[in-house]
Amino acid sequence: KQLLFTRTTSQNYDERKVYLELLDTLTLLDIETLIFLYKNRHEDQRGKRLVKVGELNKPNTLKYAIVGSIYKLKINGLIEAYTYDLAAGADNSLNECVCVSDYGVNFIKFCLE
């Protein structure tokens, strides 16, 4: 029985294995966050749209649950993060700006296509 849309070959086996193992570790919040960033990735033709972590909202979800999700996506290489406004001695996690990485786009396309 074929579960994937395209055939697995010796050339794409390792990549697919990594993607499937990564997908197994993601929570619903992780996936929703990644999809939101993916859908909002092009503000104009010049590049990626950065979204400030502190501006991400989900009803009935604590801000720091979203911060944890962002961290998980970041350490797995699915998103890129940039920090512009650093406050000395403060928690800057809500000031971080994020966007889907090229690897993240490939991961999403693998899951959806």
C-alpha cells in the first residue's frame, strides 16, 4: 500500500526518513505555527516576511507555549530566527522575529504534496 504521494527511491530515502521522524515529534501547536508562518511567508517580492514571536496568538494558548513551539521548530531547522531589539538582562524571546526556512518549506511540501 502506497502512503506517500510520490515513490520512495534510494535517492530520497534518507530525506523522507528524516521528515517522517521529525513529523512524529511535532505537536499540533508546532504544526499550526509552522503552517501559519508558511502561509504568511511572502509579504512582497523582495523576500521573506518576518513575524515577531510576541505577535503570534492562539486562543487559550499561553505565550510561552508558543515560544516553546518556536524553539522546537528552530532547533529542527524548520524556521529561521532573527533578533533586532535586544534588552540587556531581559527575556528577548518575544522580540525574536521568525520565518520559515528553505528546509521548512521543503518539509511542508513533503507533508502536503
